[in-house]
Amino acid sequence: MIFYAPDCTMQHSEYTLSELESKHCIKVLRKVNGDEIELVNGMGGQFECKIIDDHYKKCKVKIMKRTHHEPAKKELHIAMAIPKSSDRLEWFLEKATELGITKLSLINCTNSERRTINQKRLEKIIVSALKQSKRFYLPKIEGPIPFLKFIENVPNGYIGHCYKTNKIHAKSISKATPILIGPEGDFTLQEVEQATHSGYIEIELSENRLRTETAALSAVFYLTNV
């Protein structure tokens, strides 16, 4: 079983789990002294441990083996409008974390129907997905940030939208740069023009109209193949 230990480093010989992780380990999974568990810190660290104090609020372990995993060679960066339903955003973030997304930028567009997020809830989602998928790096979440501000900060990438324009298919993506995904009402034509003027390339993700979170997950698939 894998537990999250964000401040555990390669220098630690022992470590005390958080109260939440301790309770899950001791009360739920019934682990006891001598049992072996695994820790990850979300920054590439993996630790094989043995429980030496099975306290249900401050479980203490001895670190037996340390491994540092190198980060991904390419960045998988999605910049998407916040879906109207928070459940849809959480679903996307869970699946994208499992697939190896490295960064999610949440943007506010003209047609955005939701403009705020529950940061702590999203962090909990990605930690759970990290442990479940046995990955070693937590994706970064930034925003919400205004659309124009984002393309000023990141002036090149790809933009997916539903307008009939001269697009390339997403399977033709040749570099791991951000993909912009709009809200349920799509980007405005002005936003598309602003993005392309900045340096974004228009792409088609599907012949069908996709929900925001479905389009974003499709974009993750295409980026993983670059």
C-alpha cells in the first residue's frame, strides 16, 4: 500500500505519517509494527519502509530503501476553462494524473460559467490518483487565470475549438507545448484570434462536439504521443 509523504526526503531515516495517512494505515488497513509499506513524496521520491510505531495518529516508519525517479522528459501541459460541474473537473484531473499530466492551468474565458475552484479538494484528488497509479510526481495546478493573461505568459501552443477554420488534426501535434481547451460555450472568435495572433496553432480533437473535460482528456492522449 502506498502512502503520501510530501516532506519526506532522501535524507530521512525515519518518518512520521500525517494524522490522515496514519489513520488510514492503522485504523482502516489494520497495519501493525513490522508491516512494510511504501511512501511517495510527489517529487520523485519512493521509500520502502517498515512500521516501528503503529500509533493511529502518528504512525512512525523506518526507511529501508530510497529511490529517486527522474521527472518526465516532456511536459504534458493542459490549459482548460473550468467546467461548470466541479465533478467533471475532478474526474478529468484524476484521469489526467493517472496518464501523467505534469501541469494543469485553469483559465477564465468570456463564456466560462464557473470561475472558481476548491484548491484543497483538487489537491486531494491528485494525491489519491498519484498513489493509485503508482506515479511519482504530482502535477502542478495553477489558476484560475484570465485567458489573455495566460497567453501573454505562454505565447505558443495549440488551441482546440469548434469553429470551422483551417485546423490541423491533433494527431499531427509535433511538440509538447500547452493545449488550450475552452468552456462549454467554446472560446469566442475574438479569443481564438488572440491566441493565433500570439502564436497558437488551431487543432481539431474530434469530428464530434466534446465536453470540456472530454476534450481536455483527449488532448492529454495526443500529447503523450508527441
